[in-house]
Amino acid sequence: MKVLVAVASRHGSTREIGEAVGEVLRRSGHRAEVADPDDVDGLEPYDAVILGSAIYVGRWAASARAMVDRLAHGLAARPVWLFSSGPVGTPPAPEGQPEELASVMSRTGARGHRTFAGRLDTAGLGVAERAVVALVRAQEGDYRRWPEIEDWARHVAADLHAEEIRTARVAW
């Protein structure tokens, strides 16, 4: 299957997760393209979509939300999985899901959502971002668990193979 992995990332950490997901999909025999949601004009070339976003102040990035607004009908017509990235520290903070997640899942018909811990490098942050980090007392560091990310991507890849088999049977 041809899979779009659309990733909204402000500082690159979430994009790296999307790249890892794309690589697992390719190793599993799928054709995966990783793109920024702002660069996605349509979904016609894709059989499935994985949409990921960094979480900032409890919300998905604007470009991910805008992609859902722009392409909700097309997303609902194909298999979709969602992921979020952002909690940092031990224990991970902030807790909870992005506030728009229930709506995004409903509008896209997403088959699942997963939240992955993120990376925080305060050297790359602007003044406002540093203020938020200080307010929530987020801990600097890389908290991403690559085996967990790759396991999730393998699960999605297997689901896509099962979808191919179901589609082939219907076509017979």
C-alpha cells in the first residue's frame, strides 16, 4: 500500500518519529512518504494515512488540525492512524490527550491513536516557549522510546497488510 505519513513538527523531534514510522512501513513492504501536513494538497495517491503531531500547550499543531479540516472527507475514506508526541520528563508531563483528539478521531474515522514521549532541547526554544516550559516544569532531554515507536509502526504495517488482503478478496 502507498501510505502518507504526515507529520506536524515544530523543532524536528516529531518529524524524526514520523521518519522512523515511514522506515518501518517501507521495511514491511509498503511505499511510505513522509510530508508536512501543509504540503499535502490531496490524498488521491495514498491508500492509507498516518497523521502525527507534536503537542504544544495541550493541542495539536495548527498544520495538523488544518489538514484534518481540509481533507476530512478523504481521510474518512481510507485507513487512518494518529500519533502525538510531546510529553517529556519522568513521569511524562503534561498528562492527558490533546483537547481536539476526540473530534479528530471522529472526523477521520481513525483506527487508533498513540502518544509517544518527546524530546525537549531548551536551546532551540524561543522566549515564549521557554516560559511555557518553565511554567509546566518540563524536564529537558530525549524521552522518545524508539523500540515502542517501531513496535507501533509494525502493528500498523500488519494492519495495512490485512487491509490489502480484505480488499483483494472483495475485488474477486
